[in-house]
Amino acid sequence: MSVIEFKHVYKSFGKKSVLEDVSFNIKKKDITVVMGPSGSGKSTIIKHIVGLIKPTSGDILVNGISVPKCNEKQLLDLRKKVGFAFQFGALFDSMNIYENVSFPLVEHTKLSQKQIKRKVNESLELVGLKPDDVLHLYPHELSGGMQKRAAIARTTILHPEIILYDEPTSGLDPIASDLISRLIVKLRNELGITSVVISHDIKESFKIADQMIMLYNKHIKADNKPEFFKTTNDPIIRQFIDGISELKV
């Protein structure tokens, strides 16, 4: 079953074309890595999924619903089912970790403080953080990897069906990167979350991906299983995967 479908999507900003005839399907519970050179349209893909931008032409379906045709209420309902894990965590600097992680529950539910605290603790434990150790701390007091895990805890607390990850291992050391990769797989296995991961981290991408999509020169260059990318002799894909030199966009 396809959760996300792109159908012949074109996107231009003024005279600048960003995506041309982009089509792909993402299946329920799959982890799909979207990669490609800088400026190839990866972030544009995830913005289309939640209707932050609309295609110039073509269609995007989420759970069979056309996102470009949604009204504001329908978009709000859609976005409640989709979580974002931003590149730099996007935690609120002025809030401690308890306040950060509980924020979606405070804003969107009528749960009691006792219920909220229990859910915050559960979410932190799910991502491998000990509540008693981190609840009172502020983001700047955590390591980069812990910040990203706290941000993912906040993202999962409303139990989204889909999570969109923007460079989740960027700026992390190999051990922290591996922890984040394991966490993405854990959320798929335990919560059934469908994941779309924007990444330049080839090593970590191969660890987690069920499907890999490579964007190149505004088009999809390849959409296949990780094994294809490991073994293909296509010179453009090999150049990107092996990191031989910068590709022209």
C-alpha cells in the first residue's frame, strides 16, 4: 500500500525549474532515503508532502488524498499525522526538555499534567534518554545527538503515521549517527512509522533504507533498493555514492 505518491510533479519558482516529471511511491512502514547533490530538490520534496508548497503541475497523494487540492482544515488534519525532525533539532532554546517535548500535547490536547508527564517520559525513554537526567536541562546543555533524540521524542509524542527527517545525522560523530539510524529503524519496527529521510550520509543511509531515491538535475535518476545503488555501474550514481567529486546540479 502506497502512503505517499508523487505523480508527474513539476515545480518552478519563477523561471527557475526545481523538479521536472518526478514520480515515485512510498509504501507504508518503509524507510525511504532521498539523496542527491545539494540543490537537487530534496527539501522541495518534503515540503510538497505536507502542502507547504504546491506543485506547478502534477499531484501528490498522502493516504490517497490529493495534497494540492486540500483546503486549510484538511491540510491541518494531514499535518497532525506527519512529524518533522529538522536538521538542527529545532528545539526551543528558552524551554527545558520537558517543556519542549510536552509542547505538542499542551497545544493540541486537553490531557492533564499527570497524563502529559507520563507521555513525555515514555517518549524520552523510547529514544533512549533517561527522563530524570534530561527533563530539567535546556537544549544547549545536551550533546548534538541528545538534542536530536529529544527533538524526535517531541515529534513522536502525537504518534504520527509519517516522519520526515531532514539530514538527521548531519554534524554528528559516527557513534551518535549510528544511534540516530538505529532509532529511525526502531520507530518503524515498534510504531509502524513510515519515514522519509533526506540525507547525504551514504553509510547511514545504507543501514536504514528500504528504498532509495536519487535526485539529479531536477529528475529522479534512480528509485530502487539499496542493493542496486551498491552495485550499479552508472557513472553518475557511482560518483555520488563513492564521493569522488562534486556533481554538477
